[in-house]
Amino acid sequence: MFLKNDENISRRDFINRAGVIAAAGMLAPEITSASTHLPKPMKTIRIKNVNSNFEREPLNPYRFKGSAITDSWQAISLLESESGTRKIGIGTQGVLWSDSKVFAGHSESAGNALMYAMTERSLQMIKGTTFSDPVKLLDDILPEVLAYGKKITGNPDLRKTFALNALVSVDNAAWLLYAKENNIDQFDKLIPAAYQPGLPHRHEKVASIPSFSVGTSAERIKQAADEGYFIMKLKTGSAGTQQEMIEKDIAFLSAVHKAIGHYETPYTQNGKIPYYFDANGRYEKKETLLRFLDHARKIGAFDQIAVIEEPFEERNEAFVGDMGVRVAADESAHTVEDAAHRIELGYSAIAVKAIAKTLSMTMKITQLAYEKKVPCFCADLTVNPILVDWNKNVAARLQPFPGMTVGLQETNGHQYYKNWEKLMTYHPKKDGSWVRTQKGVYLTDATFYAESGGILTPSPHYEEMFETAQ
């Protein structure tokens, strides 16, 4: 047939085309038996009803990006399918992290209210619609939610991360509904085949990385090291002019290195404590960051810098692959396309946040990073204990970070939530062996994987919020 249509067809083309037919069972009937191993089609789910709510949680002031947050809104979204199945997703709002202009232009409560309005808008958009793939559902609604956010914030340059943050609870609810409707009972089975290569590992331990805001004393950081924490997120980018900032940051680096630079840990290949700095885009010029790195060399701290996260504001297109350190993208890697661009600019790590940019977008980014051979780790958004385990399910499956022997996950909620222990009681598996940090790590044992960190188990506290809506 092919030769008749194209007498000049090459032997290679013929073999390739024949292979396609064979795969369809037209040339080799026995190959069709492989179809029994193909993923079964996922159920089409119609969203009959939606609902939402939120809770405000007070924080000890968390200072970064030249400002501070003192109030954390927990957004809760409910999706009910036509079959009567109801699932509840949770999201923690991070207005300052996701768009500092919105934070600066409004009161803290107003900024949170704007993000929550975007969550509610997305729920109304998907009510009455159908989906069979949560990733595609997110892709379908993200542009309109972002456009709505630009309108209500009055910010035509609203960052995509702001919209993604608003969609976390909706995305989580969609994944939980998808799992229930398709009889999926474990996170490993939840990951679509296209994204499994990017999440192949099963770490037995995941580092619990606390975060210290700008201005934290070296003594406090030493105390954490004494408690067993071996890698800590250290916020730089001090308030003030660029000159004032770099002077304070250099002094901070010196104090930290003097306090803990000699500590040893079994979780790094060189046995030394690694430094993880996050400037949250405060450095305006590459030369200023190079001054910081030159000082690190001068005091013998350079080789212990594992990663520097988001030194520049995202419109700064400076190439960072020639500074001798691993530079990570975080909030600038909004989407998989943005992550690809950061990699082109020399960023050699990506901080992924299933709890801030949705699980759907995170799967796409981790797969891209795997294909580009760029390591990932999980960063926090000062989220509640249940969301810590959403992030932990990703962190435990990422390939080892260079120089480390365990998975990496920042988690700082215990430092900043005033009512952290109360929030712990909302976790459906609060007594799980993996839930609390033990000497600087989470024990992601067989029980953790068997129970998916508890994220597929309903939380009575959040279920009760919607009991009257049945």
C-alpha cells in the first residue's frame, strides 16, 4: 500500500511506517496482547456542586522580600461529582511570596481576599463541567483565572504564580476526586504515566529544612543545628538600599559560617553542613551577588553553598550559569514554560512547590527537569501540616539532590504558625511515623508510602466545615 502511493519510499521510512501499523495490530496480531498492559481510560467526571471556605491563622512575623506576613489564610475547596462523591482540597495563600506588588498595594487581609476571590471564581467556572485529567483541567482554567486576577487586583502584570497559588485547593480537590472516582488508593498510582519518570525515587528519609527570616541571629541558627537540622533555608536580601543590603548579607554569612561551618552531618557527601540561601529576588545586579560569593570564598564558606535561590527579580535575564554555584529558580518558574526559560538562563536547580503552584503544574515541571537533568527540591509556603505531606509525597520521589543522600523539603510552619499544634490535630494521620521531624529528617518509611502520607484520607475538621451544605 505504501509503496503504491510512494514508489520512492526509503527502506527506513518503510520500516518506521510498518512499525506504526504493527503497533496497531495490523501486521502482528500477537502485539495486541500488550494492550492489556496499557493504562485504562480514566473516568469522565462531571462536577455537580462546588463550595469554598477559608480559615485565618495568625503567624509570628515572617520577614522576607523587604516586608513581612503575619496572617495566613487557609483556602478550602469542595468538589462534588455527579455520582455524589465529595472531596475537599486545601491551599495556603502566599500573597507576598507570589506577587509582592499585590501585597504592597493592599492591606494584608485585602491581598488575601483578592486571592480567595480567584479561588471562588475558578470553582464557579468548573461547576457543571466534566474532566478526566486534573492536569488538563488546570491548563484549561488557568488563563481565565489569571485574567480575572489582573482585573480585580488592577495589576496587568499579575504574576502567574499568584493565580496558581489561588488554584491549589481546587487542584488538590480535583486530584482527590479523580482518585476516588477511579479507585486509586495510593499516590504512586495517582501519578500519570507521562510524569512518572520525573518522580521515580523512594527516599527512606527526607530532610526537614527550617527557614530563617532576614535578621535571624546566628545563635538561633546554631540552636537549630544543635537540634539536628543539617540544612537550613537562610533568607538574605536584607532591607535597605543595595549597598546596605549587601553589607548586612555579608555580615550574616560571616556570622553563620563562624557558628556552624564546622558542624558535620551524615547526610552530605562531604560531611559538611550545606548552606541554602534565598534572596527572594532582592539583588538588582549580578555584580552584587558576586560580591557575596567573593566574600564566601574569602572566609572559606563557598564550597558549602549548596544552592542560592532566586537572587534576582524575574525580569532580570542575567545568565547565572557561570558563577560557580548552583542557582535555583522558585517563584520565577511559574509554569513549565517559565522553568524551561530559567534553565536556558543557567539556573541549575528548581524549587518545586506542589503546595503553592499546584500538584498538576509541579508534575509537569519535575518531568521537564528530569529530561533536562536539572535537580529539584521542595520548598515551602509556610503551609499547614496536611499540605506539608502533599509536598513530602513529591520530595520523597525526586531524584537525589547533588551532594545529598536524602530527599530535600523545606518546612517552616512549625516556626511561624502560632497555633501549629492545633493545626496538627487536623491531620488525618497525625500520629504517622513520618509526620514529625526527627533529628532533622522525616522518616519516609514503608508506612508513609503505603498511606501516601495521609493526603488521600479525609480530614474530619475540614469535612465538618461543609456538613450543612449537603
